[in-house]
Amino acid sequence: MKAVVYKEPYRVAVEEVPEPELQHPADVIVRITSTAICGSDLHMYEGRTAAEPGIIFGHENLGVVEQVGDGVTAIKQGDRVVMPFNVACGFCLNCTRGHTGFCLTVNPGFAGGAYGYVSMGPYPGGQAEKLRVPYADFNCLKLPPGTEHELDFVLLADIFPTGYHGCELAEVDLGESVAVFGAGPVGLMAAYSALLRGAAKVFVVDRVPERLQKARDIGAVPIDFTWGNAAQQIVEQCAETGGADKGVDAVGYQAHSDSGTKEEPAVVLNSLIETVRATGMLGVPGLYVPADPGAPDEQSKQGMLLVSIGRMFEKGLRMGTGQCDVKRYNVQLRDLIIAGGATPSFVVSHELSLDEAPMAYEKFDKRVEGFTKVVLHP
């Protein structure tokens, strides 16, 4: 079958690889109909992780079940399903407590597994024609048959729940003001989720015009950080409270300075500390890693950032972090889509064939030609 294979920094290729096979009675094989390129994939694409050549990318996957293991009971051949990017067992201590992003079974020695991602276990990604799904009864979310809502449903694999998770970590509530840093797909989903949760005003910080326009389109207030300090711009608009009630970091460790010309790994965290009012909360779904070979300084290369903890303490801020436990949200968000209450596919800018993946990676990475979110159709 064809699959998107990592070759070296800034280069992927579509190659012929062996088709997946059932390895356990709890497995299914899914024929992929839609698979998205995620901003997290770009960290590997740019050589900013320990990913080695040969890994098959793709953790946002939707398709139709083709083969079913003998131990699978709830999922049938022909079912249309979407899989959380988290690979989880469903029965370990963390899974039973709802923390499926930190499964203790699927990736021994590490809390958490995922498809097609460095250090996240032996699970090839789904930017391919087929995908093996372990613990399928637990990991497959059934969808209505057909093709309706295809672009909305594929976003249930990661970015829609992850954006919502950022708001959950920050405990976004009715009538509040929320500052979201980053207008990439996750940031836009966080802003959208904040509005779904009843936020009164949502600010979205970025520097890419197409992204800021999408934020404006959903009713958020775009903040271009190249025009001036983003925290100051937001605090000036929240003068009565001294800042936004809540903040979400949807950028992570490859954040850039106000000028947009150089990386400052802690700049978003420190900006949020200044943006959010005293006793507010921060949600951090943006990715931070314990090792970054391309970091701008030695401390950051070891995952140690210069965060203004003194200022955070002084303001009495609280912070929640960590990758999204997709299964905590995906059923409710699926049903919201079906009911017409959410249309997250507004972030999708391009639908392409699998063969066009190398071009899509290059343009998405460069943030050019309106490439904000790409869905591939094998």
C-alpha cells in the first residue's frame, strides 16, 4: 500500500510499504478515507524530535473497517469509524480514570501511545491506505454510515477534542474572556470551543493573516502580535479585570518572539502569565517536549524553559497541561456535529490526494498559500 514516510528533516515521501495485518484478536484493519496533517507532525518533519527515517506519519484517521479480529465484539466489518490519536487499552489505571492519553499498557515504559509519532509506541500512522487499530472496541468511535460530515468527523481524532481540552484545562465558563495564543488548527479549535462553552469574548493571537481572518470569521477578536505586545493589546481591552479571565497556549515549544523572527520557547507561557488576570487559569494543550535538538539554547534543548514562575505565583494563577484524552470528549463532540451544533471543518483549507502529501507538508510548514489544515484522501 501507499504511505507517507519520513525521510529526513523537511522531506517526506509517498512510498510502497507492507499492508498492516491483524496481530491480535482485538485488532481491526481500517481502510482510510480521510487522514489529516497535524501541526504536531511538523515538529517531526522539521527534525525537531528524535523521529528516525522510516516512520509512517498520521494520527488523525477516519475510515471503514475491512478486517475484524476474532476478539472484537462491538465493531463490525463495514463500520465507519474515527480513531483518537491516543492508542489506549481501556483497562489500565489511567484509562479507567479517563486519562486515555496516558495509557500504561500500549507503550511500555512510557505513559501514552499514538499512531505515527515518535516515542509513542510501535504504531504506524494512518497517512496511508490502511491502518491497524489495536484494542479496537475501545479505540474506534462509530460514525453514521456514508460520507456526510467527513471533514468534521476526521477532526474528532485530535484537533477538535484537543482545542476543547485546552478550554477544559483552563475551566472556561459562561461569560468569560479568553485569550488563545496560536491560530493554527488547535488554536482555532480552542477559540471555537470557548465560544461553544459560552465565553463572552475570545482573543486569538497569531501573525498569519489567513489564520487571523478565520478567527475573525468565527466571532473571535484577532490579535496580530507583530503589531505590538500581545499581552498589552489584550489587557488594554480587559481594563476592568486587569486581563483575560482564562488563557490557552495552543502554540507550544516552537513559539516565536513578538517580532516573529526568532524562536523563544517560553514566550507564549510568559505572555499568558501577563495576559491573564490575577487568580485566572491557563490551559496548555500546546506541545512541549523533554528534548529538542533544534532549540535555540542549551536549556531548551533539554526541555527546561525560563518561565516566569515568580510572576505566576504572585498573580495566583493556576495551570493545567498535557495532551488531550480524546475519548473524554469525542462522543459528545460527534453528537454535537450530527445535531448541527458544531462545524469544526471551517479550519480545513485543502483536501488533497495522498500523493500530494510532500507538497502539502512543505506548504503547511511554511504557512503559505492559505495552507491552514490539510486533509488527505488515500
